[in-house]
Amino acid sequence: MNEMLTRAIEAHGGITRWQELTRAQATIVSGGHLFAVKGLPQDPAPRRMTVRLHEEHASVEPFGAPDQKTDFSPGRVAIEKLDGRLVAERKDARRSFTGHVLETPWDPLDRAYFNGYALWTYLTTPFLLSMPGFTVTEIEAWREGGEAWRGLRATFPSGIASHSTHQDFYFGPDHLLRRHDYHVDVAGGFAAAQYVYDYVEADGIVLPTGRRAYRRDTDDRPVLDEVMVSIDLSSIHFS
């Protein structure tokens, strides 16, 4: 394993502890300009997110109605009643985003797909980078606030749904994640810089509870006057 990735994984709780766990749950409150642009402005109500750690699967409830939830995996996304009855589903959901630009409206299944892969990625970072099929290489450090944040460029395997195939992760002197850069392919491919902060320890795993994603300018600096996506986590539990 890449030396820098090894250090980051140890700082976030260690691979031994991670391998003992199978699931994460967290209460999420999300918002941001992206959802309004997509015609689905996000309300501030808390929701409960559940993800599997060693395979890409996620669910959030409630979704669209008090008695509904999502069921996401890379090949399928669905909205279901809490008792499992199907409301709507889409197989090979990634293809439905072909030709989208930033202003292309989303339907609820598009939103469920984005939510599923994004939160799975965030709740498994940086451990997912050690999964089979990922490749990582060290890139030039990002300098901010008097610190040099070492960078890793990850190439995601085709079987993992995420923002884009290539994503950059920047770690502080303590080896904790500070910033995550990617292109949002399902929204026209705009360049994003996501800052993470307010770390907590939950069941032996160290992770940020605050995330703010901004557009990146041509110098890779965040455009701070508009939060594209905000996510706040609480009541986090790994099991």
C-alpha cells in the first residue's frame, strides 16, 4: 500500500479496526445551491444514512415521504416503502445522466443516486482507497493556511460509482483529510473542492462531521461565495 495512504488510514482509525466493522450509520443534514439548481431544493430536516463499508451500498430515510427510503448500489437505485414495497427504481442509473449539464433538472431517482454514492464515498474515506481496483499516486501538495497538505490522486475502478474516475485527496500534517477534489460528472462535470472539518471519533473511526463543497476556479481555488453542497453529520455509529 502507498506509504502516504497507510499513514492516512492509521490516522483515521487503522485498517485493523476498519476490517472489524461492516456498517456505518449517521444523521445527516444537507443543503446547498446544487439541489436548487436541479429543481430539488433540500429542506433542513435530519435524515438517517446507512452504508455498508466493504461493498458499495447505501440507504437514507425518510426520502420523499415519511414512510419511504432509498436503496442504492452502483447498478440500481430505488425508492421503497419502509416495509420494502417498491415505489420507483432505475437500473443502470448512471446512463440516465448522459448529456446532462449543470442546469439539467434531476428527478427523485437522480437525487437518490447522487446521495447514495456521495455519502458512501464520504463515510468510507480514506479506507475505500485500499479496496481492490483502486490505484493511488502521490501528487503535488496543496498549500493553504500556512500548511502543506500532501496529495493523493486516486483512480476509481469502473465498478464503483462516484463523482469522477480521478479524484484528489489532500491530508494535513496529522494525516487527516482536509480537502477532496473531483468533477461532478452527473452534473455536467463541474470541478469541485470539498473542505472537511470538525473531526470526531466514533467506534474507533476518526472522521469529519462537516463538509462544504465549492466550485473550483482555473487555479483550483474554491469559489467561496456559493456553497454547492453542505453536509453535517451527527449521531455517527460504526458496527
